[in-house]
Amino acid sequence: MTSAINMLEKFSKFSEQWSPRVIAEMNDYQFKVARIQGEFVWHDHPDTDEVFIVLEGEMGIEFRDGAVTLQTGELYVVPKGVEHKPFAQTECKILLVEPKGVVNTGDVESEKTAENDVWV
């Protein structure tokens, strides 16, 4: 590969929300962009931390004992095994960093469970 990946340009290639798209891999990790709006489902990832990076907009992550708000340019690491529920009042564009094979809803089956390993 001899060209840079423009993360924001990748959003022009899909419109679905809560459906992460892989844009790069490093070792066993994937970098995924996603559009989010509304509320997600309560879930956790028992075997891995999950990184949320806000590229554009604002989002929150609810926890059973509180919440965190992220603005453009901010990131948050959800530790493995911590139950959480992402949300965004208006559409927010994010970058996720997580190991290959991680399902967006963890072990929870939901209408928001996305197909895994979809590249854009």
C-alpha cells in the first residue's frame, strides 16, 4: 500500500448506522469506522478492551455506574468485561480499534448485531 487511508472519506461508501466497516488491520487488530445515532444495546466484550475514537460529532457511553461523553478528537477505552451502551443524539462518526473477530454486540443477539469483517 502506497497511499494514506482517509478515514472520513470512507464514510461516503456506506450509510448504515451501527454497522462497523474495516478500513485497516495491524497484527491481529482491526480499525473500523462506524456511523452511530440513537441508542445501542447493553453488552460487553469479556476478552478484550474496546477503543472508541470520535472522528466527527459527539457520543456517550453509558455504564451501569455512570457515563462518559466524547467529543470530536477524543477517545475512550472500555475495559474488557465492562458492560456498556454507546449512544449519540445526532449522527456521530467513530473509529473503533479492536481485535479481529469481535462482534459489535458481544454475546448479545440483537437487531443491531452487524456482520463482521466487512471492508470498505
